[in-house]
Amino acid sequence: MIPTPGAVALPSALPDTSPALRACLFALSGARFAVDVRSAREVAVFDDLTAVPRAPRLLLGVANLRGTVVPIVDVGPLLDLPELRPARTVRTLVLRDGPLLAAVAVETVLGLEPFDDVLSPDGPTAPRGLASPLLVSGWITWAGETLALLNVPRILAVLRATLGADGPAGRSES
């Protein structure tokens, strides 16, 4: 290509300035966690749960979310936190991985934040004892605190195995 006098050469590709991760931050039993926003579908508040007889303790009940029966679950015990004692109204973060769907009971949703640095889940600087290492896909720093970035596909797989494939295991119809 012949340069034109006074022309400015543009780079062939602009550098990617998007963050490495956008995460949804939430609190559960006083601890803060994050999930990749690609797995977080929405925040939903349920006023009425339907109990499931003889269900595992992780299953708080099921509820109707726009025509889909969704399991409402307590992931606290999976993360070495105390069991949740839900009030009549339950705030949840709805998580999805492919056909698996579950509404995780949370205390509060703190917001959506971009993160440029995600630490390896098992690297030398990774915190120990803050969450089950099998359920963590990385670590991020927010407001001076190190938060576990939860591995949503693995959590939903554990919930499905715990709740049983034939029960309210969280398979969505869409």
C-alpha cells in the first residue's frame, strides 16, 4: 500500500480494553462471593416456596419462575458455611449452566463489577480455607477483600447429584 501524505496509520486491531471478568457479587452467611455474570441469570425474590417431602437439606423448596419450576437451594453447607434459616421471603440469585438451573438463596446481591485480575484457584497466592477448593474457579479482590469466584457449572453439578436426577434437580425446559 502506498502511503498518502498526511494520512494517519491506524492499528490493524485495537487493543482489547474489556475486563477479564464481569462478576456478580453476593453475600451469604456474612461471607462475600462472586460468580461470572454469564452464569448469573437474574435476582429473584420468592414469597412462597413449596416444600418437597424427604428432600435433602440443601433443597429449601421449589418455586415457579415464569412457568418454570426452579429449585431453591442453600449452598452454604457446600461452602463450609452454616445452613440458611430462610424467612418467609427468600432472595435468590438464579444460576444457569446449559440445561441446569437453580436459585441460590443469598442474603444480598452486592452488584456487578468488572475485574482485570483473576487469581488461579490453586496458585501459590490463593487463599486457603475460605471456600471448598473444588467449587472455586479463581479469586478476585474487591474493596480490599479476597473473594472466591465460584465455579457455577461444578456447583450445579453437585446440586444435581445431591438432589437426584429424577427429582427437582434443576433441569430447565428452555
